[in-house]
Amino acid sequence: MNWYVDVLKKYAVFDGRARRKEFWMFCLFNLVIAFVLGFVEGLLGSPGVVGILYGLAVIIPSIAVAVRRLHDTDRSGWWVLIGLIPLIGLIILIVFYVQDGTPGPNQYGESPKAAAA
């Protein structure tokens, strides 16, 4: 849960680097929360307003952590726009996201692994 809260604390921080664990744990918690909200709203017969509001609330932190994850692999945050290309862009982004970050400092800052140690 700390990984999720830490990303929300850095709500609109697009500089720096994010570890794989930080990125993927945030994605996992987002998926679980969205599933639970959808399930509860489905049971209540709600039109999905809470789910939409949640999605709007976490879109900026989601983009920010994705940019920081790309920075960890020594890529510009603008690479996130390749996700707009259907299917191929998503596959390329997933490959970038699962790669290990560059060891030591790079142009985007110190290694988050070194800071955690």
C-alpha cells in the first residue's frame, strides 16, 4: 500500500526516476480499486460515476509515474505518447516498463535503487 500512497504523494511530479516495483505496484492497486468500484457500482445499479471520478483523480499520478519509470530506463517521458498507437505502442511501452533501470545516476537523477539501499 505504501507504493500506491507514495505515488499519490508525488501527484504531479514528472521529474526523477521510479523503480519497477513502484510502477507495477501502483498499476496493481489501481486495477484492484477499479475492479472493486466497478463491482460495487454494478451491484448497486449505479451508472459508474464513482469509477469515472476515481479514474479522473488518478490519471495525472498515473502519467507521472509512467514518465518517471521511463526516466529510470534513460528514456524521455515523451515516449509515453507512443501508447497512442493502437496495440504496437502499448506493447513497446510494456517492454520499456519491464526493463531494469540504468544502474547509477543518469540524466534524470540518481538511481532509486541506490536511494532505497
